[in-house]
Amino acid sequence: MNSGFIDIHCHILPGFDEGASHIEESMCMLQIAQEDGISGIVATPHIMSGVYNNTRETIIQAVSELKKMTNGFPVYPGAEIRICRDLTSRIMNNELPLINDERYLLLELPTYAIPPISVLENIVKSLVINKITPIFTHPERNVAILNNISIMEKLIMQGGYFQVTAMSITNHLGSDIQKATLKMIRKNYVHVVATDAHNEKNRPPILSDAYMKIAREFDEHEAQRLFITNPLKIIKGESIE
């Protein structure tokens, strides 16, 4: 069993969204993650206009506060940002955080009705031209993508990437979602697996079970790529496989 996982999507900051509600819960999540072999976490609270008005500044400040309590455990700033038309300009104005202040950002699509594909492609192009690389979160839980998986290929061709959730792989979210996730991995549409953890009980930060499932279903190299190699490159701002 490999440890050294990096979790690039975790709602561990207390009181920012529907993730950890207080610092004690954040610390419990941190302990679960460490026991599971996770050696770094990107704190990714939601940013969604009118719902979660978190900013780069408030997130960096909260990460700094959390790190003071973690005995040096690496916590990196980030956010799960709901897609919007003025995304690029808001990033260029330093309003929205990139993962560890490098080049990647987590981008969330609406669950049911997504913008037209041409609009999505243009948003990805605009980001990539500005040296920002979008990683779309949990496509396996997106109704529009489940109905038309070729959307993923179109966005990858423009320079986008995809992150699936560990619990989708381990059948915690139902067998249909599990099948869809494995199909996406088989088609090489998936670049990274993360916990998308929200709490210590029903959505904890655990990657090891999903890692072992991928190592069995595919091979050790694929598991390493999705759970260790690519996440590490993401936090360093390097190109991923």
C-alpha cells in the first residue's frame, strides 16, 4: 500500500461552506487523512456567487490559521469554483485562488443544466491562453455529462482536465456512479482522484480504498498516476499525465 497521497479537493476549512463546521471537525478530518496515508491536503471551499462568497484572501488567511494547528502538516490553498463567464478576469484580478497559487483551479459545473458546449470550450480556451489549467470536479455526478460522456473529450481537447471522487470508485455513491467513473477512467478521461471530503462521518478524507480498487481494476501504475503522481504535479504547478 502506497502512502504519500495528495488530496487536491477537500472541504476542510471550518465554517466556509457545507464542509467542516468548526475547527474540531477540521482537526478530526486531518487526523483521518493522515491515518489513511494522505500527506498533503488542498483546502477547497466552494466559491459560488451569492451562495458562498469566499475570496482568495479569506481562504489564504484561513489556511494559514489551520496550518498553525497542524504541526507542519501541508495544507494548501485552493477553492472549488462554480463556473461563470467572468472567471478569467476574476482570477487575473487575484479574486479567486488557484491551487497552491500555481496554475490549476478546480471548476464545478452545475449538476443538471450546463452551459452550451461551445461556451464551456471558450471558457477553457480563455483560461488556457492565460496559463491557467481548469480541472473539472466530479463529472461522474453530473447529469449532463452522464447523459453525454463525449463532453469530457471535447473539454480535454481544449486543455481541460477531470477529477473524480474516491467514494464514487468505492461504490459509496451507488453502482451506477461507480460504473460511470470506471468507464471514464478506462477512456483516459480522468486525471486525478480526490476525496471531496466534507466531514468526518459520511464524507471523510479517505483515498486508500479507492486506490486499491483502481490498482486491482487497472494496475499499480494507473493508481499511482491518479492518486500520487498527478496530484503532486498539480500542487507544484507542473504538467500532468
